[in-house]
Amino acid sequence: MNELSLLCGRANQPLAEEVARILGLEPCTAAVETFADKEIRVHVQQTVRGKSVFIVQPTSPPVNDHLMELLLLVDALRRASAGMICAVVPYFGYARQDRKKRGRVPISARLVANLMETAGVDRVLTVELHAGQIQGFFNVPMDHLRTDRLFAEHLVTRHPDWMDALTVVSPDLGGVWRARRLAKELRTPMAIVEKHREDSDREAPESMQVIGDVRDRDVLIVDDILSTGSTLCRAAEALADAGARRLLAACTHGVFAGAALDILQASPLHKVLVTDTIHHEQGLAHPKVEMISVAPLLADAIRRIHCCKSVSDLLVRS
């Protein structure tokens, strides 16, 4: 069996280092330089010949920089005769561009998959894709870890008081399958916030309707990405108008773009759970945000892949 090596990209070094600690590894380092013209140069600083190398590099904002860095690291490893290269991409950028919603637009998620394969990845490990069909964009194995069990265990152990009268809510029709999984884990009822426009005009304001009974209940809004927070907070307002008691949220990927934290602070949300798939240089010391680490989940998956053991059990459990 090839020796296991873990390479830390710049996108989320704290997460990569924690994964390495759990695995009992000294992470492999790479010198990454950004020139004045914004070109990137990488140099892997330890030998990787014949090793199974897992690169931890989410393609989080700035997405293009982190994606290009990942591609260059993969190319460097391939040219250095690594035995196997697995891109560990906890947050998969461009995942929301997974199909053609209108004419003359790209399917960007498919293009990113092609770029990774062309660079030389042998497999991909990711967490909570925006759309499950992205797995089919790859011709190499892709392991897609889910976070419903992670959130469920955190809620039961850290916030048992939330469980007495809890309803899990999807903020839109497209995320029903994600909310249903967590509702099943927690054995709670489910509701949906449906958003629609009164006419076909894209500029027309959206209205939100709550499908299901949330009156006098705590609600947990479940989504994969918290970007600007506007959709999440509007859903929370609709649920509050419908009589919900305490408003909570669980979002795997905390992008927190633009004024998201200010929007969150002004919202009726009581608490938002996010994972550490995305690193924020200034931290997230916000009274409404609570962080959960995916490092143990990633470490378990990496160990199974390296030892040629089944990942299926982990996929079902996670």
C-alpha cells in the first residue's frame, strides 16, 4: 500500500491541519507564491513519489484563485510521480451552476470537473454538494459526504432543549430532500417555505408561503450554502409570521458574502449552525453563529479511501 500524505492548500489550512492531526500525520507543505500580475506558482516541498496524496483545498472565495491553486498543485504532484492524487474539496465552488436554466450559459460545475480531471486527479472527496448530479460530471470516483448526521448529533448532544418541539424546514422546494434527511435523523416533522413570483417577470418581487404547521414550534431551517443570507432571513421572517417560536438554521457552507453577518444580526434568527468547510481569515466571532468541524468526517473518509475500505457505510451514516 502506498504511503499516505496530506497536502495543505492555502484555502483552509486550519481544517487541513486538524485533519492531519486526527490522522496522526505531519502535513506536506507547498510554497505558493502570487506574483505582481496575480499569477500563482506552487512548489511541493517534500517528496511524493509513489505516495497517495490527499490535497485539502476548498474552492471557496476567492473561488478562481483557490481553484487555480488546486489545479496547479495537482499538476505538480502528477509530474512528481505521486501514486494517487485525491482532491479533498470540502466546499465545491461553482456548484450552483449545474445546469442550463436559459440559453447561452455554461454548465460551470461540469467545466470545473473537466479541469480537475485534466489536471490529473484520480478521485475527489467533497462535502454536501449543492446538487447531487454533479457527481455524474466526473469520470473519476467522487465521494460525496453529507452533514445531516453531523448536525443531528450536535443538536442532540449540545442543544437538547431545541428538540422538544422542533420542526425541520426547507427554505425552498429545491432543498426538500436535504431537509427530509435531517428530519428523518431527528425524527421530527417537516415544513417547506415556497417562494414564487406572481408573474413571469424576473424583476417581480418574490412572495413566500409556508407549507406545514409551525405555529408555537421551534424551527430549524436547513440549507447547504449561506452566502448573502437574504434567502435564509426572508424564510425566517415568513416562518415568524406563521407563528414559529424560536428560529434556528443549519447551513453546511458558511460563505458569509458581502453584508451577510449584518443581515443575520438584524434577522429574527436565534442561532445559525455552520461547518468549517470555509475558512474566514478574520474569524466568525458572531453571537448568532456556531461552528461545527467536519475534520473528523473528512479524516475518517480519507482513512477509508487510503486503506481501500468501503466508504458506503460512512456515506449512509453521514
